[in-house]
Amino acid sequence: MDDVDVAVIGGGPAGLAAALWAGRYRRTVLLADAGHPRNRWVDHSHGYLGSDGVRPAELLERARTELERYPEVRVVRELADDVRRRDDGRFEVALAGGGSHLAHRVVLATGVEDRFPQVAGFFDHYGADVFHCPTCDGYEARGRQVVVLGWSEHVAGFALGLLDWAATLAIVTDGRRFEGDEHHREQLAAHGIRVVEADAEAFVGRRGELRAIRLASGDELPCDMSFFSIAHAPSNGLAERLGCEMAHEGCVLVDERAETTVEGVYAAGDLTPGIQLVQVAAAKGAIAGTQAAQSLRGQRGAATSPTPAPDPEAA
């Protein structure tokens, strides 16, 4: 099995940044990327300094191209479906396509999985005029008619927050009863936000030209942008297998150095607590990559790596 200093699992902004920075410390890095980024349906990614409005796929491709300049970093376009700690302290990373790799440190950047509305035409519009993140795409909703799909009590705050931009708002619960209490309903009503407890049948219009959401009754609720707030879950299976402690809602708990409660295992990006933005994920990945590399100072690490700097704490 190949022996590397750092195995990075996940090839989104967090994983790519972790691999880049660990490689810049001349540590050998294996990046396992399943190729299914969370925002793969989205036309534009907003707010990334110097790349506002760039297509997410282009942003990731730029990063992968930059990694090619570093001989220390190898990208494998495969899912890492198992990680375990060996008796010698190293980690064995198994790939879905077969084969395993040994690593002295692991960075988990496996992100989250969203639950999508079961409404006809959803993927025809998702990422162009249907979104899940108001912080990311709320600016594009300014002055527009917006419908929010969701039914939990949290959708009230979600919808109210969109008033930073939207001209009109309505909530469609897709046939479920709104789970908020009377206070939530009063808040929504006070700001002119209707709660429509009806089935959403289909998105009406072409991609980028959303006109309405058609209800099961046949009625059409006019809108030119939609958001959804249903559920998302951290992809924390590997973290659980390694024994990492979880924080709120299944996120992986990390310290200020991005290290989990399992020594030698780091985590970054949307898998960890905090605001979920591309630039934040990349920053967290940079921290995880540098800290994983620095933790190996004074240790030989992989045989392919150069002689390391001494551990300053042991000097």
C-alpha cells in the first residue's frame, strides 16, 4: 500500500484547500474525491473573493489544476468508503474501486447531503432560480416574488430572513401541516408571508425563467425564484467509524486547529459546525491542511517525504 503523510477525503473547497496547504509543507498527500460536490447543480457561486459569480465546477477545476503543480499531491477520483486506525498508529484508507492507502494523518472534508423537494421539474431549476441558501443566493432575490418550500418550525425564520431581499414571500408546505406554533404564524402574518398548506406539484417555466409553482389543486402560485428548507445531514459516516465526537446536528466537533477528538484526524468544511459558505469551507480546509502538516514536525512520516523540520516544542 502507498504510504502518504496526509489523506484528504473529499474534493470540495475544503478538501482541495487542505491538500494544497499540506502539499506546500512538502508533505505527501492523497486526495480522494468522489466527484459529487454539494453545489454541482448550481450555475454561479457568489461571494468568493476574486471569483464572485464563478461557476462552482470551474472553481473546483481551477483548484485541481493548481494542485497539479505540486508533485507531493496526488488526486484520485474515487470514493473513500472506509478508514480505520491500524495498530501502528497509521490510518488505512480504502477506496471503493479497490486498493488501500496508508496515511499518518487524515483530513475529513466529506460535506453534507441535502434533502430535496419532491416536486416535478425541481432539477430543471435547481441552481438557476431555485436555491437552498439565502446567504449564498439571497442577493439575486432582491425585488422578486419568492416561494419557500418547507414545513418545519425553522422555515419561519428562514423565510423572514429572505425579507432582506425579496419583494413578496409565501411558504408552501408541500401538503404537510406547518410545524411552527402560533407565534411563528403570527410573525409570518405580520410581515405578509402566507403559509399555504398544499401539495406542490410542479415548477412552471424554463430554467432561469421560473414563473410559478403549480399546486395539486391546479392553482399556480406566482414566483420568479424559490428557496427550500427541508433538511440536510452531515456525511459523517467515516467520522463515526473513527470514533470522532459529534457536535450539533451531527457535525464533527473540532478544536481551533481543526483536529477532531481523535488524534491525527482533522475535519473541515460543511462537515464541521458553523456557517456554510464556499470561502469559509476553503478557509477551514487551509487550517486543517496546515495543522495536519505541522503536527508531523519532528516525525519522518511517509518515506517519500523530505526530512522534516524539528519539533519546536521538543527543541
